[in-house]
Amino acid sequence: MDQIVDLKLNKNKIIHRLIPWLILGVVVLGAYFALRSDAWFYQKPVGQVISVKKIAQNHTTDTYDNHATVTDQQVLVKILNRRHQSQITISNTYDTSQVLNQQLKVGMQIFLDHQSHQAWGFKSVKRDATWLPFLAFIFGALMILMRRAGRLTILSVLLNTIIFSLTIWFDVNFGSGAIVILFLGFAIFVAILTLGLVMGFRNRQTWVIFATVMTATLAALGLAMLVFWITGKHGLHLELLEFITQLPGPMFFAMTLVGVLGAVMDESTDMIATLFTLKKETPNVTSTTLIQAGRNVGQEIFGALINVLLLIFIAAQIPMAILYLRNGNNIGYTYDMNMALGMTQTLISAIGIVLTVPAGILWVLIDNWFARRVRENK
């Protein structure tokens, strides 16, 4: 009898856990089919590919022995957001890489280009039915798996995106050239908002992490500025940023500030959380023990985190590096033109990650000293 009751309870638990995933699946599928039928929402002409016919195919080779295949297509398209859903025929050309063009396939929804007295043409692929359901799945999975923490994480991501957009808008419309100061304010606000939402604004641990983040970030940027001043920025081609309306130097530091902030916040959260757990489990822990524990945790984290940053940087540079190398450029020129600025930003972030360890230990010791003073006064 007890076994039957246990089986029923387990069955109910399984069903209870599956229901949110089933609801999420329905939402994702509903979003997909709804977005496949939202052509009327767009002012630009939207069409769906009915059939594709290959007209011609040519093989080309350049002076550096790079091979490419260029294909011409004749595409029958049904216009979806016009009063009369007529069918038109357009021409499309794509090559092997599809970097500047796109192969059209049956079932794809596309944006069309049509000017008066001119033929219809293919403009771009309509992708909202792909990335919006995928985004809904990610957010839904976060809320199901992480519950309250997941909801707060999503909220912080959305708010940070809004704040970033407002910062960019303010710089574009009212920019006074002080973009570093503007993004410093952005970094402070985002750090407080993110940590406060996830860990609580009244939590002492939140403010210790915030102090650690800002100390390590500003120290890393300060060291970078000192090195640039001593070397005169020799070998740093800031002109490659190609910002016409902004000074490249301040823009570079604003970009670096945001990158360092993210890397430092990741490490400091893990390290400070570990030290606070140690303080909670051992209320009378000594400063020497905290310092040694902080060093051990930091040494375990910052090596892997620096390598992650390096791999992310390398992954982002692979396409342009291969393009330069396959067109007769040597490694030195390829590095200078594509990788020097990114590598410099990665190194500054790595310095920030290393400085997080002593900064975090310092602020934990300060917090521990204040906590002891409060206990003694009571």
C-alpha cells in the first residue's frame, strides 16, 4: 500500500515538473507560428519563397588561389503583406561564403525591395520567427530552472539593455566628448543594479562586491593609462576603430571599461561569496585565514577566466584573420590590423581579473573589521 502511495506521489511530482515545460513548449511554438504570420505588421514588403530554380553556376579563382562558386537563382516569391497577394519572380546571386549575400530556399520569408518603375529585388531574410522563439525559450528555461533568481536575472538583463540603449542615445544626441565619464556612470549604475537585484540591495555582501568591482576596474584602467602615457601608445592603432564623430582614444577606453567591468564582476562575485560563507561558518575567523582563503579562491578562478576571455577574443577574430591571411598578408600585418586593439583590451581585462583578488581580500577585511567593531560596541 505504501509503495502505491509513493508511486502516486512520484507521478504527481513528475507531472508537476513537466507542466511548466509543456507550457513553455506551447508558448515557443505559438510564438513561432504567430511570427510566421505577422507580415501585415511590417510596412516593408514581405514575401515567402515558393520555388527556387538554379540558373547558372560559375567557379572563380583569384590571384591568391582562393576558390569561390557564384550561383544565380530564379526565385518565385509570394507577397504576404499586400492587399493582393500576388506572386513575383526575382533574381538572386550568392557565392560560397554568403558573407555579403544569402542563398534563398523554399519556405524562407524575406524582405523585398521595390522602387517605382524598377523590378522587385531581395533585400534581407526575415528572422524574427527564429530568434524571438529561441529567446522566449531561454527566458522560460531560466525562470523554470532558477525560479526567483532566474526572474531577477532576466529583469536585470532587460534593465541593463535599456540603460545601455539610453546611454548610447544620450551620447549620440548630447555627446560632449566625455564618453569615458558617461560610460563610467553607466558602469557604476549597472553594477549596483545588477548586484542589488540578484543579491539584494540591503545585503552587505552586495556592497563589498561592488567596492571590489570598482576598485579592480579603475585600478586596471589606471595602470593601462599609465602604460599608454609612458609608451606614447606606440603600436596601438586607435585609428582602426574608424569612429568618424568620436575621438578614438576615449572610445577605446569606454569599450575597455565595459569589458573589464564584466570580467571583474564575474570573479569578484564568486570570490566574495566564498569568503562570506567562510565568515558565516566560522564567525571568529582570523584575517590571516581570510587572506589565505581569498588567495586560494582567486588563484583557482582567475587562470580559467583569463583563458576564457582569450578564447572569446580569438573566436571573434578568426573570420577577419583568415580573410587577411588568405589574401596575401603576413601574420604581423594581420595582427596589427585586426587583433592588436582586441588583444590590448583582453590584457587590460586580465590585469583587472588579477587585481580583483587583492581588492576583494582588502574589502572583505574592511567589512570584517567593521562587523567586529559593531559587535564590540553592542
